[in-house]
Amino acid sequence: MDAHDLRRQIRSAAVRRDTHALLSALAADPWPLDALQLVGDALGDALDSGVPEAGRFAHRCSTELRERDWEGDDLLADALDAKLGEGAVSSLRPVPVSLEDVATALHGGEFTTGGRIDLGTGEFWPTLDPDYADLDDEDDEEDPEREWLSVEGLGPHDGYRDMEAFIARLDDTTIADLLGVAILGRGAFRRFKDTLGRWPEQLEAWYAFSEERQLGRARAWLAAQGYTPVRPLP
């Protein structure tokens, strides 16, 4: 099984909270580099559920997160170590919010930019782009019983650096050179994806890379606000 297939298998198991399928996938070696945030969160759930076999994988995940050392990786490694009884328990306030929702708020969705999180329930309310504000039919009246955390978009800078980092790790110099030209000037993100679309496997690799970077930044952003995500109940 190649790295792309293995990551898809890991992601599917993590989303479904299928611990047996997850641990079966993690028996492979090596792990996909661009799946460690997904793996760490899923293993945290398994440890909380008392799955004994999860411990050795959590050790490995913590080590690989620290070696990779992307933004947010140290926070997830610390959380795993604490669950293993090998590190201090975080003083950050847990919030049952989807990290994917926070990442979307920070980096922008198709019609959204920023948003707010209900700190009691973890429910995420995106803020629609002004150009699409008429699509919002939600009752947005303030409830004094609800405590909110506002999320402002980070802008394009981190996304641009992700493209540069992805290009830098490509072995194929032809693709790297074409992408290097594509990201120059206005419209860089669209040209980057259009160019990379000529190589579907590399485009899939980009989406995996980008997702991992965004999840790590979302985790770090929450920590800077004093919070740590816990996966909401299904």
C-alpha cells in the first residue's frame, strides 16, 4: 500500500472513530508524514477509551510529531504524553470543537471568513463573506447564556508559505519549477492548483500536506487563546 492509500485508510478510520481499523492501518511502516495530526487526535480518543494497544502507537506518534516539528505538533505530542502519564496535564481549557472547523475559520472556506465558537457546546458558526451575506438565514440573536470565542481569518500569508514549503520538498524539478512560476503575483493560489492538477497524485499530496498544516495552526491558535480542542461526540 502506498502512502496516499494508507493516509486515506487512516483518515477514514479516524473520522469513523473505528479504533480497530485505525490500529490495523498504523501497523504499517512508515507512516505517512502528512497524517500525524489526524493520527494523534484519533489515538488520543483511543487512549481515553482505555484501548491498551493504543499506547505504543501513541508513543510513536508523539516522537514523530516532535521530529516533524510543524506548528502545533508539540502541543499534540504534549497531549499524548500526558494521556500516557509521561507529561504534565495541560492547563488549557478543553473545548469540544472540531479542529477542522477552526482551521476553516482561520484559513477561509468557500463562502466564509472567520466565525465564532460556542465555548459551551463547541458549535461553530462561520461568518459569511459579505458578498454572500444574503445566504445566511440563521437566527443570529445574542444569547447571554452562551460564551463565544471569535475567530478572525489569518489571511493568505500562511497558505502562501505552505505552497512554498510544498514546492521545496518535491523531488521532480520540472513540477517544482512550474509551480514556482505559478505562485508569482496575483492569483497564485488558483494557478498553483490549476498547474498541480496536471499531476493528480501530487495534487492529492498537496491537499494532505495543506490539511495537516492547517490543523496544526488551528491547534496552536486555540492554545494561544487558552483552549485545547477535544473531539466532539459523534
